[in-house]
Amino acid sequence: MNNGTEKKIILYIAGVILMIGLIVFIRKGIKDMFTGQLAQDNTEETSDTDDTSEYAELTTEETTEITTEATTEATTEATTEITTEEITEEPRKELTVEDDVQSPVFLCLPQNLEIKKGASFYIVDYVGYADDVDRSPELEVEGEVDTSIVGSYPLTLTLTDDAGHTTNGKMTVNVVDETTPGSPKEKEDFETFKSTYKTDNTSLGIDVSRWQEDVDYEQVKNAGCDFVIIRIGGFDDGSCYTDRYYKENILKAKSAGLKVGIYWHAEENDPEQVKSNVDYLMNVLDGEELDFPIAYDWEDFSHFPKYAMNLYDINYCFETFCNAVKAYGYDACLYSSLNFLENVWTNEKEHYVWLANYTSATSYSGSYYMWQQANTGNVPGVVGDVDLNVLYLDRFNR
């Protein structure tokens, strides 16, 4: 092999080596280029994912904060607001004929009744009655009343419950040309009341509603009154109402330095309605501090049959009222007259009793902490009649 041939071979091999190196270099470059782009794409994708995670984290944090705030607020409201499910109460009994052991009673039965000639007469407007179990005892009337003819009409009434127990009563309806005006009630001067009933063991006060209108509580206080019980409102003809003078009365009475309490005019015949009405009452009361239990004042006994209750039902309504009031942090008491305390109310839980009995010396043998002694009181600062009350300090643990 000559020198020319050797040189050609060497150049050929060098070219091949150079071409191989170039190919390798180009392939590596292309690979690096694609690898770099992929890495960039992955980096951008990761960056997008990180942004999403950050947004998700922020959103989650905000959502958690909002949800927690809303939940806390809702929980606080739920804790503050009393629900009927939270009220502790005795299970309601389902009474049957076998439980009926008492005869029905007349709650209102006037012995003599005057009716003007030509007027309508419906005995259920004047006679109230009830039974311990039967919600609709039968009333039979012997005798007739002709309101077109002046005269006296004697009637014999018989109540019969579903267990066969009976109770009899009598009344006379007098049809007259003109009804006899009622005798004016004797006024009770507050000074006389005070000299008779004020002792080291008593405190004296009045109770008011819209009927007394604008009361001057400074004069009431200066006259020697220690407290006032104010009607906050009630339930009448199927709806709740607020006494139009309640806000003014409680504000002025407290400003004058009088102790205050409230009473609720009740006409409920259903425990669920009682609970709903207590919610209404408490909304009006708005957390006001009271010095006495909230009085439950159910009085429509002359129309008791229309409420379709037995005596157990009305007592259950009262206990429901007490439990509902207690759930709001207040005490309750029962207001009633001697007749109904003896014939209607059982008060098995021995709640405070505010007795109404207009006499100089009550014959009521039950327990009571306050006595409404008169309803014709004459007190400085009050226009017209007002009820007078005696509070027995040794019977009131407050």
C-alpha cells in the first residue's frame, strides 16, 4: 500500500468518525431539547397544581371560617332560644272512663239572674261546669224561660258525666222590664287598708292593667305601696296580645323604686299553645328582671265548656306554663279566686299561689303567699278602682 492510498484511508476513517460524532451530537441535542421542554412543561404543570392547591387551601380556610362562624352563630342562637323539646314536663295522662271517680261540678251557677224583657237567654252564657275526666258532661235543664213575659222562672239543672255521675243545681231567672242597677261597691281607702294589713311580716301593693291607664307611680310609692303586679298581656279569642300600658307601667314603676311582677291573662286549652304563648310572653318581657313569680291568670270559667277541657287538662296547662317559664329562668305562680282554688286547681307541685278573695278575713285553708284582698282600692296616683294586695314575707322565699 503506497502513501497515497494510506492517506485516503485515514481521511475516510476520520470522516466516518466525524460523521458519527456529529450524529451523536445532533441526537443528544435533540434529546436534550425534548427533555428540557418536557421538564418545563412538568414544571409549569406543577406550578399550576401548586396554585390550585394554594387556592384550594385558601378556599378551604375561608369556607371553614365562614362555616364555623355560621355554625357558631346558629349554635349560639339555638342555645339562647328555648325550644319546646328542651322543656321538662310530666307525660300527659290519657284518662278513660275508669279513671272518672268524681261527679261533675258547677263552676259558675248564679242563684238569681235578671234578664231584661225581650232579651235573648242562653243558659250556657251564664253557667260554667266541668268534670275531672269527661270533657263534655251533659247539661239537662228542667223548666223554661219566656223572656217575652215578665216573671220568675225556676230551673233545675243536672250535670251527668260519661261515668254516670250526676250533680244537681238550681237557679231562678227573673225576666224584668228594667234590670236593677248594681249596688255601688264600697271603696277601700289605701290608708285604711294600710293600717289594717301592714305589719312587720307584710308588704302592700297593687296590680294594674290598661284599665288603670296612666298611673303616677311616684304618688303610689309615696302613699306606702311597696310593689305592683303588671299585666304584660294575654291570650284572647285565639291570639296573643300585649297590654298597651305594659311598657310604660314597668318602666315608670321601676323608676319610682317599686318592686315589680307581671301576670299573664290565660285562656289556653292546649299545652302546645301554652308553650307558644310563653315564647310570645318572653319576647315581650325581653329579659326584664322581676321581683315576683310570673302569675298565670285563667279566669273564663263561666264559659268553661266551650274550651272542651276536663279538670286534668287545665291543671296540665298550668304545669306546662310553669315548666316553660322555668326554662327561661323565671318562676311562676297561680292566680285564682277561692272558689276555683277549691274546685279546679290541684297545684300538685305546690307552686306559689296568689289568692283573690274580697273579704276582711279569708276562709281559704290552702297555702298562699299573696292575697288580693279588694278590687275597689282608692290609691293616690291611680284614677279609679285598683286591686289591693298583701304579700306575706315569711311565705315568700326570694
